[in-house]
Amino acid sequence: MAQPRATCCLFRLAVAAVLAAPLLIARAAPDDAPTPLRQLQVQLDGHPLGEPLDVFQTDYQVLLPLGALSKLLGLDVRVQTASGRAAGTLPGSGEPFCLDLTESTLRIGERRLAFEPRLAQAIGSDIYVSTQLLARWLNLELAVDLPHWQLRLRARDAIAALTPVPPPAEPATPRRIDETNLLVLEVVLDGQVLSDSFSAYQDGPLTLLPLGELSRLLTLAIQVRPDRGSADGQLPHERGFALNLAESLASVGGREQHFEPRLAGVVGDDIYVARQLLTRWLPLDLQVDLGTLKLKVQPREKLPLQDKLERERLAAALAGQQPADRPNHPYTPSSPGLIGVPSIDQSFGADARRGRGSRQYKAAYTAYLTSDLLGMEGSAYVLKTQDKATPDLRVTLARNDPDAGLLGPLHARSVALGNLALPSVRNVMQGSARGNGMAVSNRPLDQPNSFDRHSLRGDLAPGWDVTLYYNDQLLAYQSSRADGQYAFDDLPLSFGANEFRLVFHGPLGQLRVEKQSFLLDQASVKPGEVFYSLA
């Protein structure tokens, strides 16, 4: 009787195993399996390094290949994918480095660190580790720029000594085009003239159009770098765009496309591209009518500029007239006192390292103060580092009056003393770095620096970064520099409203937003007006 009972027990176990198998398989299946991304171009302190890296993404983490990155930086780290281990020596300190994926642990010297298994995985022939862990383990500063498909590294002293810095790339050679084939076209979008002096070139059967100027007119977030022979940015619906003339390669929405070198080249201060290529890359149909010298733009999908023009037309129809002037907000006079309680934004940072027979200690202190002083608006920026005997100090006193009531007969609207930046005059002179002096101007406070250009400058404390948006389109990004400043110079303006938004992010999650708005139709000097700026 024991045999039938044993057979029954085995049958029940088999049924239970069959029923539990899908649950076990579902439990074992990863819910955050890494997915491949487009290769990232590596930059060390602003210099491109070697071949691009293959990267993966899991959840919100970007995984980088430890072996390939170590080889690129010249680090003594060896990867064994089969055993899920990596070993080597850390630069600078010389401590042994041992990674074990099976235990999800890392040993650095005598220290034992644990991490989440999803943050380090063996994929293919390498071990891919999240950027957070790599920054902590290798004492690196990492920044992944997915819109531009770049990995930016800021090397510490030890890594900088190991990694050779490549020589600067030769500037792109301008393409030779017969100047007699210059065309001056009228750009038309939805029956509205955007420009009547749009330069183009006729090269045999090809019509070459300037990519940078076309992007500016259509408010496309594409930045052109003629000196490097490249361009990058974003198309509508967050599609990345990149152009490399040296390799005759364009990337649109993550898809790479090769083209004939004769179809694109650098001419002057812009990159000129054949109309056929622009029609393929951009969501536009471009028609050139040589008889009337017109360039008709027909978008295949709605552009942000079209939405803006449509809103302006609707507003004009509601008001029964053209768009109204700027709203006349009530003016509250400002009377700075003799001295006021200052507002202080300060930070202190220290870095201590200890290796075999060596010790390193670095410290830096920064402070930004604003207050009323001597009847003016005062600001001061202080930077003191351990390696400098005297601190860097910038002090500025300024006074602004929109009614032009300063300095008597000069009718000045702004007066500034102390540390200033020399303004630029397009095609005449460039703006300079900051220096001590005096500046007086009667230009309206709500108008740009020049007719079709504007510059944004200010103080930026260590650890902060600033992102610039133009008409809600991402335009540029800068992190803190050694001089504690940021500068976005000679930003082009287009006809109509120009909305600039500066978003500042601090090292502890601080957020600050500044906005500036200009109307280009009000930026020109009217008959009888005289504007001056003296510095």
C-alpha cells in the first residue's frame, strides 16, 4: 500500500511544480532589463577622446562600460566578464580595486562597499556600471548629455596625469564657392515674410542654404559651429540632430545618414547645406523660385513658430487691431538707502586625500552679497582658495532709472561703477572680460544690447549650473567656471517677441529662474532718438 501513496505524493509535487513554474519564471525575469542607447562621444576637460562608447540604460540610470572607459582614460583596471569581476589599482592613491558582481560588492583597499545589482551588470564583453557608482569609485566628475549624445568628464589630478590630452582639432576649411553665385532670397512662411535678405548660393544645379540662419528664422534649436564644421541641437518633438562635415555624417532622431561632401560646407560664418539635404533632415519642404527670388517654407509638421504666429493673429483678431503694445504696468520708484542688510549666498568646499606617503588638502570659499550701499545697488563676489594668498574680489555699484533721470543733462538710465564687462558692438568690436571701470548708458532697460543681438552675463557660484531657454526652446548650458561667471554672448534675436529664461540649479537642489523679454520691432532707434553707451 506504500507504493500507491508514494506515487500520489510524487504526482502532487509534479503538479505543484508545473503550476509554480510560470511564477518562478516571472519572478526571475528582470523588470528593468538594460536597453542599448546610441553611442556617446567622450570629452575630457572639453577635448574629445578616442572612439565613442556603447552605453545602456536601465530605469533612469545610464550604464557605462568599465573596461572601455578605463582603457580610454589609461586606468589600471582589468575586466573579466565571464566571472563577473574587475580588478586593478586606483590612480593617485594606489589602492587595490576589486569588483564582484556575484556578491554586488566592491573592495577599495580595506573598505568593502555594497551596491544594488541593477547598477552594475555584465553585458556582452564588458561590465557596465551606472554613472553614479563610477563617479564615486573612480573619483570622477561625470555628466551625460543625452540630447547631444556626449559624455563629459572632468578629470581629477591623478587621472589628468595619466591621460594624454589630444591636440586641438584643426578648424574646418571653408568651402570655396564662387561669390558671383550669391542669391538674396525672400523667406516666406504661411504667406508671411520672415526675411527679405536671406543669403544663399547657387552651385550648378544645387542651391545651398545657410543652416544657422534658417534655424534662427524658424526658431529651431540648432546651434552651428562653423569653426569645427559641426552643428547640433534638437528638432521638434525632442528629436536630436547632429552634423559632422569632416565625416559627411548627419544624425537625425538617432538615425545616422551619410551624404556626399559636396552637398554641405562652411562658407564664412555659417554652414551651407544643399536644399535637398535640408528637406530630408528637417521637417520642412523648401521650394526655391529663382524667378521671384523667394524661398517658400512648407512645414510637414507644425513648428513652434507657426503656433506663435497663429496666437498673435488670434489676439489681433480679438482686439480688432494689430497686436497691442507692451502692457503699461504701474511703476514703483526705487530709492536705495545709504546702507542695508545684505543678502548673502555663500558656500564652502573642502577636499582631503590621503595616499601612500602623500596628503592633499584643498579648500575654497565663495560668497555673493547684494545690498543697498551709498544710495546705489551694491553687489560683491568673493572667491578664496587655498592656493591663492589674496582672494578674488568683484564689487559693483549700480543705479537704474527707467525714466532717464540720472546724471542731469546726460539723461542716463543706468550707471555702474566697479567691476564691469565692456559691451560689444557687432562687426566693430567684441565684448571683453570683466575689469574695473565705469559704464553709463541711456538705452531703455527693457531693450536688448544691440538691434538684433543680446548678451546675458552674470555671477555663477561654484557647483551651480545655468540652462538658457529661448522661446521655450533649450539653447545653451554652462556649468560653474573658475572665474565664477557665466556668459551667453551675442545671442541672435528674431522679429517679434524674444523670451529668454535662465534656470539656475544649485549643488543642493536650489532653483532660481530669471526671465528677460524683448520685442525686436521696438529695438530699433526711431527718428529723433539718440541712444548711447559709454564704458
